[in-house]
Amino acid sequence: MHTTFSRLLAGTLALAVATSTTQAADLSQRAPAPIPYLAPVQPYSIVSEIRIGGAVHDPGAPEGKLGNWSKIDVNGEILFAKPQISADPFWQAFVPRPTVGGSYSTGGRTSYAYLGATWTVDIFPETLNRRVFLDGFFGGAAHDGYTGEKAGAPFGFNRLGCNPLFREAAALGFRITEHWSVMATVEHMSNAGLCHDNRGLTNYGGKIGYTF
């Protein structure tokens, strides 16, 4: 009886040791858990967004209210990815996107190219699910408009005073999808009183944008 009990105890201990060894071998051979995916801080493309649109050419000025020429402008711009200045999302939100663009007057009035920076702010992001946003732009613009004296101004041209000019613009936008958005826009160019004439140029229009 004692011999039978000893054999049972020895067999149980041997089985337990074998089981532990097998489990340890399985754990040592198990692959480590994959590292969770983290989105890049910046998009892989240096281009953040492309926009195209149109505008009514300064309806309150000679270029927009005189003559029978077209009062429509065609506009396009490229917004580049904002540089990574701060690791803190709060401060990084104040960093603008470098912007280059141009506007062509289909009526043969003032056309121009511009370079500057665009700031984008979401309006009530939690309530509106980050769909509605405001844009602000500031920079400079080179144009082909009239810069001479008042007495020599050709019919139907604004007296812009000098070249280049300051350009400010604003937009109210709505994101249709992750990539597509639409905007209502206003833009103004002037020399801030630094030249002999400062009639300026103000256009109202809209754009559609594609974000990468």
C-alpha cells in the first residue's frame, strides 16, 4: 500500500514538472505584442492643401463697376504643411501654413500673385465636429495693375499706388469630408498708405479645397 502511494505521488510530481516546463517553453517562443500605430506629427507630403475658386472683382471700385468687361476672377493657391515648431499642441496651433497663390482677372483688370501665411481655427470643434473653420491670411502680393498718378489713370483701373502690396484675406469654411471643403472668401490688397494713392482692391468669392 505504501509503495503504491509513493508511485502515485512521484507520478503526479513528474507530470506537474513536465507541464510547467512546457508552458515556460511556449511563453519563451511567443512573439512580443506589436507596437501600436501612431499617426505622424506632420503629413508625409509637404503640400497640405490645394484650393481653387473664383471671385467677384472689387464691385465697389472702377475695375468692378465700370465698363462691360468680365468682373470674374479665377483663383488658385497651395498651402504647405506647417513646420513643427512645438511639441505642445496648444502652441503648435498658432503656427501658420506657408501659402502661395494667384488671381487672374478674366476682364483684363488687375491680376496678381501672392505669398504669405494662413492660420486656420476650428469653430466650436467639439459641438460642430471640427467641420466649420475660419481662415486668416497675411502676406504680400505682386500685381500688374496701375500704380501711376491719378491724372494718368486709364479708364476702369484702380489707382493702387505702388507694387508690391500688402494682402489680407479671410474665409469661412465647411469640411464636407476628410479631404474636401468649401469656403466663402474675402480678400483685400493695399499699400497701407505708404504710397501716393491707396485705392486698394477687394474681392468677394468662394473656393473649394482638397486636403492631403
